[in-house]
Amino acid sequence: MTTMLNVRDLRAYYGQVQALHGLNFSLNEGSLTTLLGANGAGKTTTLRAICNMVRSTGAIEFEGAALLGRSTENIVRLGIAHVPQGRGTFTAMTVEENLQLGAITRRDRNGIVSDIERMYDHFPVLKQRHTQQAGTLSGGEQQMLAVARALMLRPRLMLLDEPSFGLAPLIVEELFGILRTLNKSEKVSMLLVEQNASLALDLADHAYLIETGRLVMEGPAQHLRDDENIRKAYLGY
């Protein structure tokens, strides 16, 4: 398989505090890879480093292009979409305006219109709410909108930060089913940060485990899911 994202000796800092201590990992084209770890382990920081939202050193390559030193906007234009923790919808804008904003770097108007309808096919509740302000949506609907808006970029890679956070189990099941479909049928590569290890391992192809900014384990998601010793020692279930 072709390597899409290659991260080497990644170190990240918040002021003088070092949050990542030399991470090395890769992601194959078309795969769904998950980063696991407790709160504060460095999962969110890793996604922010890829998007150049924190001070970082090391090497990050996306399809052969170096990302460190590029602006966040330029990284988005390469085809990397980031769905941050906390949903991040523009609450005063309507559902459809949020989707249009997701395509702001695009110039193909007909394609944008077509993709909005495609998002409504994936997320029917958004079509029902298309004229509604995003801030009036439920938590689950806002998370669906955040994912749909990111997809309007037509990304090659999606970075998803805790998409299940705060959602009811039925909504999580629906959302993760859609993510699985997008990955398998539309070949959207995904890097998923998720504290719910069981959920993430059911969805992912490959998994990395981070503790205090360091990579401590990796392997096929099924292997980590099926190994009771690993689950008890590292994943807490």
C-alpha cells in the first residue's frame, strides 16, 4: 500500500512545555488509522501539529510534501481536513452556509452544489435542518455537520478529534457507520483520535497508542482489540 502520511521524530511544544517526544508513525492511502491514549497523552496535539497549529519540529510528509513550515490554510489546500474536538461549527450560520464554507477553497460551483446534496444523502437530518442556525442543532447534529463540512473540501485525508465525545450511543453508532462507509466506498483516508478505544478499534485498520507524548505500541487494530492482555494493560476494558 502507498504511504500517504509519514511522521518522523515529531516533537511539539506549548510555550516551554514539550507535549510530544519524538513520535514516529505512518498512515497508508485509503486506510483508517486511530491514535489511542488517555486524556493529555498528546493525541489532539498530534493532529494540531499536522495542521501546523502548534510549534513543532521533526518531519511530517503528506504524499511526499513537507508540511512543517506551511500555513494551516496551505495544508488544507493540499487536501487535509481537520474536524476539531468540540465540533467547531459556525453557530450563527445556517447548516447550508456551514457546508458552503467548507468548500471555500474550491472554485467548481456545480461540484459544490452536487456535494451539498451528497452530504444531505449521507446525513438526511441536515437536509431537514438546512435553513436552521447551526447553534440550534443537537450535539449529534452539530457533529454530523462538522464532518459534512470537512467533507465539502473533498479531502484526501480527514483528521477526526474525538467525534464521539458527548454523544448518545445511538448517535455515535450512526456517525461511525457513516465514517466507515466514507472510508470504504469513497476511499477517504482517516486519522481518528478517540478516547473510546473499543469503538475506535472496531472501526480502524491500524492503531497507535500514545502515553505522555510517546508512542508505546502499534499494530493492526484487530490484534489490539483481540488481545486481552493489551486491552487490560493499556486500553482499560
